[in-house]
Amino acid sequence: MAVNGKAKQEAYKPVKTILVSQPKPERSPYYELEKKYGLQIDWRPFIHVEGVEVKEFRKTRIRPDEFTAIIFTSKNAVDHFFRICEELRVKMSQDTRYFCLSEAIANYLQKFIVYRKRKVFYGKRTIQDLAPALKKHRANEKFLLPCSNLGAKQVSEFLEENGFNWQDAMMYKTVSSDLSDLSDVTYDVLVFFSPLGIQSLYENFPDFKQNETRIAVFGNSTSKAVEERGLTINIKAPAPEAPSMTMALEKYLQLSNKE
């Protein structure tokens, strides 16, 4: 959108500091932006994963070893499934089948089991990729879906619609991180990647006012969460001309940080 004169100056005030609501990566295009535009980019996860305590899990009366097939949607699910098994002193049968949404998850599984190709199946990214393998074993298997407090909606819907014998089990939670040490710190741009990041912002700072802070968001669900709070979105990705957040930020910086 073209902005002229005074309005343009107001909309594109120079950016010196950016807070990205994610863990700091070893390598990232953000570091190039930092050098190119002389920025200070800080990293801080607004959310984190916590395991469900075994005492709490016992109340579900779910025993993992009573299931013959496990569906893993993430590495977190793998970690917390085997943690719960260990704390319950449950040993999974060598005949258990494991269905993983991606090859990366299947490879990660090797940390915990003796990997047998006949027992491990994986897709490219979605439950639909796994559908043929799952349907092949539908009649004879009892499926367990380890998940977080957010559930696994697409997987659950697929299993329900296709008549699987299955149950989900909450083994970990995604929760807001403590950001109280940021209470006196302000940034020119805050970058968000999920609605949970926005939720964490308000859990930590109920009286948050946007003022001159620019807000960058990735994805439609994040955009919706920002708008529901009455905040203004200044930078948005993905977009046709900016498929990544760093590209969207650079487009903005080209206007805001002109000499």
C-alpha cells in the first residue's frame, strides 16, 4: 500500500530493535538483516513445552502398552511418550507399530527403539501422506495418539472419520513462558508466529498497549489473534512478494530505515 507525505513518515518510523518470539537459532537470515540495517535483534520464546506429570497422567487410566500402534505428530510427542513409559515402568512390545507424520520424526524415533522398517511408517508431512499405511493396518491395531493440550485436530478427525480404534493421550502441554524480566523493555518490532505467542504476551502483560511498536505476524491464525486484541498488523507474511518473515521484514525496513 502506498503511503504519502507525513503519513508515510508516521507509518515507517526507523527500526532499531526487534524481538523475535522464538528460540535463537545458530544460523538465520535474521543475522544478515541485523548487519545490513544495523539492528539489534533479540530472541525470546514466548511459549514452551512442559511434560504432563506422571501423577496427573495416571488419572487418565491409559496404559501405553495396551496399544499396538502409536501415531507421532512431532519430536515432542516422541520424547514425552517414552518419558511417560519410563516413569510408568511400561515396556513397549517389539511388535508395536509406529506411524510418524514425517521422516524426521521417524529418524528421531531411533533414539528410543530398535528401528525396523516393517514396524515404522512415515509420511512427508500430513496425516494424508500416512493414510495408505494406516488404513492397511486399521483392522488389527489399537492406536494411541500422544498429543499436547492443543490436541492434533487433523489427525483426530482422520482417525474418527475412517473408523479407527484409537484414543488420544495428553502427555505434554504448550504453555506461556515467564516474560516478567521484559516488563521495562520496549522494542520497535515484535515478531509473532502463533496465536499462543499473542496469548502469552497478554498473560504476561495484561495492560499491553501497542503505541508505536510495530507488530509482525506469520500466518492467518496469528493475524486473527492479533486483530481480535485490537492491535494493528504492520508486517505480514507469508505474502506473494514476501513468503518468509525475513523477506517481509526487509521490505518494511527498506522503507522505514532509509537514510
